[in-house]
Amino acid sequence: MTTITKATTKGQITLPAKWRRSFSTDQFVLREKGGILEVIPLDLKQLEKTKEITVFDALRDNKGKGIKAKDLIKVLKKIA
């Protein structure tokens, strides 16, 4: 399935409901790779194995410094 979506003025995009229902999570990893945006369902067990450090890099999130994946996992496990 291919769909075209437009970002809101706040930079938000909507994933089609059909796609969201295809996964057992409502949390996703976004990754830019060579000019392509990847949207990947979040698997906490897989995230624990990653060596990537920056999780959020928006200026409002930790002043653009990001947070360690292990710290994000702790937060996500509390809310899941």
C-alpha cells in the first residue's frame, strides 16, 4: 500500500489506520537513511540491543542532545 500524507503545521503526520492495526504497538521508531524516512514499529527487546544514543533530537527534547536508548526503554516500560 502506498499513501501520500501531508505534515501538519506542527510537523505531525498520520499513519493510515490499516498500517497501525497491522502492528501490536502504537510506538514507532523514525530513522532517516540516505534521504528516506523509515517508520519502524518499536520493539523494546530489539531497542535494548541497539547502540544508538540519540532518541529525540528536537530542541524541546533535552535541548537537542537526545537521550540514551536505555533511558528511553525505562520510560517506555513504565507507560506500557
